[in-house]
Amino acid sequence: MSLLSSAQAQRAIQTNERRFHRVPEQSWYLEQVRRKIGAPPGTTIDEDFVQALAVWQRDHPAQYATRPLRVDGSLNPRTEAHLGIVLPKMQRLVEIMERYHREGGVLFDSWGNDFRDNDNDGLVDERDEWTNDGAHYGRVYDGFQIGPPQNPETAHSAGWSRDRDVHGIPRVVQPVDGSYRYMMCSDLVSDAMIEARIIRQRGRTADLIRALLPPVAYVFRRSEDYPEEFLPGDYIATWRAGDGGHSAVVVERAQTNGGSAAATVIELPGPSTMTEQEIYRPGGVHTDPGRPAGVRGDVVRGPWPHFRRADGDRPFQYLVRLVHSRLGRRW
């Protein structure tokens, strides 16, 4: 079926050719798009391609969106994002995040609120550990200590003993060996994106959203637009003005149900979040899938938390997807 007139088809061809001019991996990407939209096999942008794309745009009106896709045969960033094609850089980002999770050695940087003696002075969360979250990024620390109870690896804050020293600070009872880096959630994602050559510098959640939008990605805001599927390599975040937000990377393909479904992510949640979910382990040993037994760290692999999917907070929920026409120019 031809939805575009001959003149409209020619304009769409020219628009797409300009968009993908000198973009590396163009042949690979066009093969993926043709397969997705049901166009005849090939690696060129011709009338068959733009007509098939226009039909796909009409039949996929972005059901979790406030407006349909534009039916013009153009591979604009929004259409690219809704096509749901996993790019090599997205796969690379997932591989890096999986490695961070598997190797451990990363703790959330909240020294005054983590039930650990991070500075090894014998006291937990005392006043000289009340530093700003994120203040220790970039340094490596040898070991830490933890306090009661007898089995701290399987306890969260509600199970901690009330045995305290004269200053009201829990005494340390168990040293933990190893070398550790302290990070925030966005530090972990930033490092992975820098290593995958997606961005150039580290930032907080709001910085990452801004850095990804203009040059390399399309940003879905749940109250306005959302895809049908989560893709491995999607950046998922919650952020609002005055709040530090939270960052993670999706690592498995799944239906979104408009954002109400829980994506499987790798993330670095803070101790208060982990305590609320009853997954906090002060000793840093988790039993997540894909992590060798005994590896310590706060990076976890699991469902995006329910409270970050609350319907009332839709304007503050984001899913960021790399798109080839923008990202490809930097490959």
C-alpha cells in the first residue's frame, strides 16, 4: 500500500539521505529497519523503503503517547526510538554494566548513612562521616568495618542491634577486607557510558538526560511518550527539580505496559532505598544472578523499584534510547 504520493516519497528519500549522510554502519542499520517495517531486503533508501516506513508509522501510533507518530516516511529520531532496534553501543553498554555488577568493589557513597565504618576509626556513621553523598568518587579505599548483628550479610537496618558506645554510635565488630570505590548511581552509569564512548564526561541524573538528548538519543517522558518495549541498553531515570534523581541501565528486553511494568536493570541504589526494599547488605554481599558467590558491592541487578513507577509521578520518569542517526556520527 502506498500512503505517500510520488512527490512526498521523494521528499522522504531526500530527508532520510541527508539524515544518514556519512553515518557509519548505515547498511547494517537500514537492513535492521527494513526487516522491522516489512520492506523488501536491501540497504538503500528508496521508494519501497519510505512507503513501507509510512505504513509502519500509521500502524504503530505510539499507543503509550499523547500524539501519534508522524506518517511521512522519515526516519526522524522519534520514529527511530519507537522502532526498537538494539544498537551495538547499547549492547556494549549492557556488557559494561554486567561487568560492573559481576566484579563488585563498588559501594554507594553515603558515609553518614550506610551502617559502615568507612574510615576505619572504630565507629559507624559518626559525625566526621557526615559528608555529602558522592564526595569520595575517584579514590580507592582499602576495606571497611561493619557493626552488629551477628549475621550482617542477611540483615537490613530493621534488624540491627541497639548495642551502642557512650556516644550513641554502634560499635564496629567485623572488618571487611578488599578495595572499594565509592560512587553515586549516576557515577556508575556515567562511567559505563564513557567507556562505551556514548558520552564524554560524568554527570548527575539531570546532566545525563541533558547530555544524551541533543547529540545521541531520544528521551521518552512517561507522561508524554513511551515505547512498547524496554530494550537492553536503555537508560532509565527518575528526576525532578530539587531532587537528585536516580539512574540505571535496562539489561533485558521486556514489555513496558506504558511504564507500569518493572524493567530489569543494573543500578547502584543508596542504603535508604535498599533498606526500604529489604535488600540492604551492610557487608556488601548480594546473591544476584550473574554475580559470583562472595563478591562484595552495592551494585544490584533486579526489577526497577515499584515506587519509581508510581502513576502519580509520570512527569518525572524518563527512558532514554540511543538512536542511530545521531549516535552513528560518533562511531
